[in-house]
Amino acid sequence: MFRIVIIDDHELVRTGFRMILEQQPDIDVVGEASDGEQGLALIKQLKPDLALVDVHMPGVSGIEVTERVRKLKLKTRIVIVTMVSESPIPRRLLEAGASGYITKSCAAAELLKAVRQVADGRRYLASGIAEAMALSAIDGSDQSPFENLSARELEVALLLARGQPMQLIAEKLSLSAKTVATYKYRLFDKLEIDNSVTLAHMAGLHGLMDAKGTR
């Protein structure tokens, strides 16, 4: 029996995960959190074997949760669950210390396979991601301009690319509008662009958004 916490800001997602996981005799869902800060507190308190963590959450992001768990040397293994399936997000999360990466569109069987494999001490990457990363490394196409962004800059970039206004981004990430503006200036400078339309186009070209710009 291994213990899991679910950290996601969407209640329906948490409910769906819990329903799938609780049907398994070897899995015990011991807690849920709706944001990264609560999730970190839950991990520290309950010391679960594994945590399912969404990337984009208000305040503390999934990337930051992963990094903090590693820095605190907690034994909880992190499985990231998100709609984004292309580099640089997976690469960034693996660097941060995530043990697993699956998309929210995966089948229940893959979710269970991922959590069991990670709980067993191994790493799990969603179907196709490992192959795509390996191929990109071979042909040099992994040199995405988004690789140069920090974790928070990457989050702000994806929200801007989806057309979200600065104030809404500030509220979503629990940041001041001034701080978001600073991140925007920095990421535009690193990407050598000057507007959000170009950013959205670039994000689409590098597989960070689908045709509708959703995560």
C-alpha cells in the first residue's frame, strides 16, 4: 500500500483522480490541496509516498513544488499531470526533480501505471514524450528559446500566449501586477520579441500550446 496526495486547483480533476485511484487496493489517497502552498504543507505533514501535481496553479506552481520538495530532501516522489506535453516543460520538470510526467488526457490505465512505477522508485514519462525528447536531442531541435526562461517566466509566458491580461495573470499566480510586468519584460527580452501575438505564435511552433491555445 502506498499513500498519495493530489494537488490541483481544479476540483473536478482532483475528484476524477481520486475516483480512479481509490478503486485500487494498493493505493490510499490521504489528502488533497487546491494550490501549491497548501500542497507543500500537506506533503510536509502527511509525508506521502507520492504526489500528483498540476503545473499551473495560483501562487506556488507545480515546478516550484517539485523544486522545494527536492531542496527540503523530502522522500515524496512527484508525478506531474498537465495538458502540456512538449519540451521545454517536461525537461524543466525533470531537472527540477519530478519522477513522473503524464498528461491530463491520458487513460486511467496509464495514470495507474505511472503512479505504481514511480512509487516503485522508477521514473515514468508519458507515452511518446521520452522518444520525442531523445529525438530532439539527437537532431539538435531541443534548442528551444523557451529553455532560457526561468520556471516563473515560463508560466507567465504561457499565460500571456493564451491572451490572458496582466491583471488576471497577477491574480492567478498571486503576484503583483508590477512583478508580472517585470517577468514579461524579461521573457520578451530573452525571446527577442516585443508582443504577445509573436509570443503565441512562437509557443505554438514549439509545441507549448494546442490550436486553441489551451493547456
